[in-house]
Amino acid sequence: MILLPKPPKIISKKDDWAVFEIEALYPGYGVTIGNSLRRTLLSSLSGAAATHMKIKGVQHEFSPVKGVLEDAMTIGMNLKHLRFKMLVSEPQKAVLKVRGEKEARGADFDMPSQVELINKDLHIADVTDKNTELEIEIQIEQGLGYESVENRKKQGKLEIGVIPLDAIFTPIKKVNYKVDNMRVGDRTDFDRLQIEITTDGTISPEDAFKQAATTLVDHFSLIAGKTEEIKKEEEPKEEDALKNKVEEMDISARTQNVLIENNIKTLGGLLRKSESSLTELEGMGDKSMEEIKKALKKLGLELKS
């Protein structure tokens, strides 16, 4: 029986950074659990990001922006680092308007009530002309992990002037883990796992750790439950097939009538007849015999010789 480890504990914490420790893991389980938690933290936690931008007077991402130091592409790269807390799942829009020589920052966005911007001091652009008004509209969405511009372009055609952005949804900035040996009883090869988590401020390291662990537990609970056995469709039994009526065969109505008039009403009844006995039936010509042979061949059957 494999011994269970001690519960996790926080051994160091500051702001959005924390180190968690799990002791007395069975040999090898440090890497197994550490790697699983790391991958889940980076890929499976929900977050919010700017997914599209629209700059007034700009048609595409390679355009310069009149009266602004940065071009559209550089502004887009800055926007993707905005970090949000969203209270709703539906996409939201935010607008930035800056006039005159000024640095445009995250705080200049007029945010909807359902969205909170965390890093308000983030640099967006420098307006260098006193007569220029910079207007940027962004769409904010929830998602998991990371989604590239290329993937978003596949989702459908955008209206002119709407520029897709690489979306960094994950609220995790960095995850590292290390495994050391420790003594448990007489053995010195048990694992001590330390996991270092840095978030973007939209979630605490404790909540991130808990969400990742819960996601893994949910998956393993499902796997450990009852395994459904996929039942193969039963092939029709030959006995049942022999009960099929001749009307269901791929033969002409005329040939069907000839068989029925001679009291041959099922496939089984037909197979009890030989080819020579069928040719003697009134109304059974060469064409009808050919139809019967072809129909039986499709079913993998043939007449008695």
C-alpha cells in the first residue's frame, strides 16, 4: 500500500507569489504530481484578456498611427498585457480616449462595470502631437491558456478595422517546481515537492493552487468511476434473416409475385429450393433467375445446387 503524503502548506508568500510544499510523497510521486499541477496551472485556469482592438483611423496592424509614437502592432503588443477580472462570461468592450501630448496608460480606459483592470499603470502608447486624439476600443473575453491571432482568424471574418490580438488568458505568470529526497521512517528516498506560483494579480496563488488540484481530482474521479463498456451492435442472426419476406429482397415485383404464387414467401423458403426446381416454376424465366442470384449474392447466400 502506498502511503499518502502530508497536506500541502505554504512555506513562503509575498503579494502574488507563493511557494507550496508537500512532504512525504512516495518515491516518484513528486515529479508526477509536480508536473501535473504545473501543466494544469498554465493551461486550465480561466482568465480574461483583450482579444481584439480597433484604433480610430487605422485599417490594419501594420499601419502607423498619426500623431502617436507607436505603430498599431506595438500598441497591440502592449494591450495584450492588460490584466482583467471579469464578473460576467459575455464579451465586454472598453474604450480609451486621449487628446494631446500625453502617455496613454491602462487607467485611461473607460471600463464597463463588470470588468476590473488590475494593471492600470501599463503603458499603451505615447501621443506626440497636441492636436491628435487617440481612440482605442478593445474587446475583453474570458478563456483558458493562450490563444493566437492565427487561431482567432480561423473563427470568421472580422469587420474592417477590427484587429485580432494574441490573447494571454492564463492568470499564471510563472510556475516552477523542484523535488528533493527526504526521510520517512527508515527510508530516505521519499519526495519533498515544492511548487512556486506567481500570478498576475487577478487570482491569489492559493486559489490558483486549489483550482488546479481540483481540476485534476475531477478528472481522476471520473476515470476511477465506472467504466462504460461499449456494446457492439449485434449482427442479425442468420435464423432471423431467413424469416425475411421475399418482398424485402432486391428483385422486381414480377419475380416476387412468381415466388409468392408458388408458396415461396420467405428467404428461408427460397434457399430450400434448388436452381433447377425454380426454373420449372411457371413464369420463372432467365431474367428472374438472374435477379434472384444477384440478390442472394449481395447477402452472401446462394441457391442449393
